Amino acid sequence: MRPPFYDNANKIGPLEMGKLLDALRTIDDKNRSILSHLVLKGPEDGTVKSLDDVADRVGIRVPAVRVRLTALIAAGLIETATYRHKEKTRPSTVYRPALPDLSAVVVKDKEQTGLKVLPESHEIHVMSRDIGSVMNGEGNYFVDNLFGTTLFTALPHSRKLCTKPLAVNVRWFGHTIPVTLRPYHGKAIAKGEDVRFYVGLITYLTELVRREGIPQAVAEGSNWTVPLGDILKCLGLPLEGGHYKTAIDAFNRLGSTRIEIYDLPEAVKTRHGFEEVMQTFQPLTNIGIYKTSGKKKSTYLSFSLPPSIQSELTVYGEGFFPLSVNALRYNEAYMLRVHLWAKRRMGAKFNSVDVSQNKAHMEINPGADYKEHIKMLEKTLLDFARCYESEMERGVIETHQYRKLVLDEAVFDEAGRLISLAVNLFGYVVRYTRSHLYLTRDPSDPIAGPLGRNRKKLDMHREEQLSLIE
């Protein structure tokens, strides 16, 4: 039996939980199933069970279960405790159902409110073919290098919202660059986990432009307007529960954040064509969330893109680079942070790189202190390995597939601290030691694989797009 665990030491019965679930009509089916399982199956005698049982019951992975449990903790429906193994020194987390004050529960309607209705004359850009084919693994997926990697590291990796300017020193082309994240009108600045939605949006637009071309209205300066549901599909998220609200909150934060960059080095100025050493960058502007009227109501995202990204949507140039579809769909924000860092670190020139832990910390998450970063890094790599170990044990993947994802098992010292581990983060093999991170490419990966093949493939794709434009 593996951690993390759950129990029902509060001895909450089905009747009490049923009343609470009836009151909380906004809770989605998977969260209902998780809570019900913890109440009905959770031991009350001090023993524990593994969350693997819950994952099997609900049909999602353990990391996804833990994400949902974190949200339920914030709602007061779950609490945590510490469990110590007899044979192990490291304590584990135990999740158990808890009942908040039912009199304080505010019942909300499932349907979102406060959304403006689009005028009938507003042009809406909808992909004419099945959005599922966007993520079939056959195409190229791109994300802006400027925001998707370098400036991404400045965003805080925290569940707490920051409404004040935040100063962070970012490592870029071997230089330390002061960056300030500034919110608009007291709104919250974007968080690290919001970038996943930004990447999903860019991925969707890239495929839309590849198939349909840039709409005339957008080319003439109007906003993009796209279905929010299509972006969720790109990310592999179901169109139910709280995913719409999560996406809306993320895009609103992205639209209310201004990134101020000071003292750019010459290498960065040359690469991106900047004329001044001071630059400001905003991921999205003119953002609006709307619903259409009529019988078939749908939610739409309206926005403008920075000129650098807008121009790159027609030709996949230096500002964009391929991104693994699996990395986009794996629902762990810190994993995406490490994956994008590995992609930037490897670039288009190296097959292997070794980076000291101190330097990696400043490049992956400079806004966190060193101990906090190492803790999150270790947890991310261990959760990744355990996730696919669970998939193998359940027969979802074969043993040889697991060995391609987890190359070396985790090794711990007597105090339970991680010594070494090697995992394949969707094309980039990260070998963890206490002093260094060693990066290599997965030669079988179609995106990150051998340099020569990738460069030839991307060059051919670029020439094809140029010929279409001409």
C-alpha cells in the first residue's frame, strides 16, 4: 500500500454527506464520487487506505485526485492529518472527510453569471472541423518562447493571489534580468499554473490558422473570439464541473498582468528585434468573456494577442517551437514549468546538458527560495514516477512503456530524502541528483528527438507555410 492515504476518522456517515452534497449543487460528479468513496470506504479505526483505491473508483490518476482534494480542502469538505509508517521514517499525508457548518453554506446556481452577451454582429472564430483532431499527435504544437518559457519563470507558483507588483530576477541568455509583474487596477497577477491555459490557447490558434488562415477581421485589428470549450478540449479537460470557471479566472489574470522588463542584454534584443533595453509585455489584452444568446448558449473568449505572437501565427518562426501534446495535457503545473525549462535549456543545439541545482533553481523558479523549489521539484518528479507506476500496475501501460518514462527508480537516504531519480518528461529526460540536473533528449520522441530530424521536419513545415502565404 502506497501513500498518500485516506481514512474517515471523523466518522462522517452517508446521511450527513448526502445533505451536504444536496446543498452544494455546484460540485461536479467526480468530486461527489471522491467524497462518497472516502465516506463509505474510509476506515474509522485508525488504519488508512491508499488513494490508489479512489483513483481506480473515479477513473482518474492519483495526482488528479490530489488536485481535487486540495480544492475540497479549500471548501472545508476535506481535512488533512499526518500518518507515520512503522517501517518508514517519512510521514505521509492522510485525507479525511470533514463537515463545515451547513448553515454557512451558500447555494449557487451552476450556470455562470455576470457574463456579457455577444452582439449578433460580432465575428466568432470557430474551427470548422473536429477539435479532437488538433491533439491527435500528428501535427506540430507551438508556444511563444518569450512568455512560454523565460517570463513564465517569473510567475509565482502559489495558490495565493498576488495583487501587488512583484519583482523577480529572471535568468535569460546567461544574464540576470530584473522583471516586474504589475497587476491592473488591483486585480491579481497571473500564476504559474495559468500558463497551461495560455499554451492551450496558442496551440488552438496555431491549428486554427493552419487550417483556416487568419480571419480578415483579426488581420484588420479586431479581437479574436473563440469558444472556451475548444480550448478546454485542447487541454484534455472535460466540459463540466468547474473547468470553465478555472479557465475564465486564468485568462482574466493573464489579461490583467503586465510584465515590465528592464536592462535587456544585447543577445535578447537581437533575437526578438527589440530596439530599447526596457520592454513591457502583456500576454492578452482587450479580454472579455461572453455568452451567446438563444437556445444554444456557449461561452466565448474575446481577446487581442501581442504583435510578436500575432505575426508568428502565420509562419512558425523563431518565436514559436514545438510542444509535446502529453506535456500540455498532464495536469501538474510544476511539471510543465520543468518541461518548458528543459526545452529552453536544450534549445536547438544540445543533445545533453548538465546544470547545477543552484543554477536550475534560478532558471526554473527564481521567485521561490531554494528549499521551497527543491521540495516542489522532488515532489513533481516523484509524483510523475508514481503516477506511471500506478498506470503500469493497473495494466493501462505495459512494463516497457513504463521503463521509457521512468528510467531509474527513486533512491532515498536513511532520512528519507531523495538521492537520485531519472524520469522522461515527455521527450526530455531529467536525471535528478542532489547537486545537479542532467538533461538528455529521448531519441524516440517525435518533438524533442534527434536534432537533425527535428530541424529538417520544422524547416520543411516552415517552407510549406511560406509557400501557402505567398
